[in-house]
Amino acid sequence: MAEESGSGNSNPLAGQSGETLVMWGSLAVLASWLIFDVISDEYGVTSLAVVLALLVVVMPRIDKDAITSMGAFTKAMGYGLAIAGVVELVADIDSNIFDAGGTTIIAALIAYAGYVLAFLGARQV
């Protein structure tokens, strides 16, 4: 039997819409880029991920009518961020980023969490 949404559901993401999850994922990627790449130069987020995250955050606020299907836009951007995240993970493993200091690992984990949130949101849209 399925549980009701408020009775004992331990999944905090269950009540969020797909668009919201993609937005939070994009904000996490942008935060990792801004704090750990632009300001402190500890960890670099790929340019593609930054562009996709900026599109998710800015485009619907500029002109929502320009996006003919908000669901398709969000799904494409979420999956795009997820693919960029996989590419970034492989590049990080190749360059031994996890042998670096703690700040670099924290920055990478924040970015990875953003990619996972974007993927989960794209699946829900």
C-alpha cells in the first residue's frame, strides 16, 4: 500500500518538483564554481556546466514565453548537466583530484551533488 506524502516519508526530495530539483542542482554547480573556482581558485567546474546552470537559472526569469515548452527545456538542461557531471567526474579521476586537499574535495562534492540533483529533477519532469 502506498504511503501518503506526509506520513513517515523519509525522502526529502519526494515533495519537490522536477523543475525545483534542476534549479537547486544548477545553483549548487554555480555556487561551487563561484566560490571554489572564481574566488579561491581551488577547483574548476567545466565551462559547459556553468553555461547550462546559468541558462537554467536566468532564462526562465528573462522571458518565460521564449521557452515554448518549459518541461522540455528543464529536462534537456538537467540531462545536460548530468552528462557534464559525468565528464567532469571522469576528468577529476584522471587528474587525481581526490589526492588534493580537503577544500578541493568539498568543492567537487558540492558540484557532484548539483549534477545528481539536476539528473533527478530531469527524470521527474
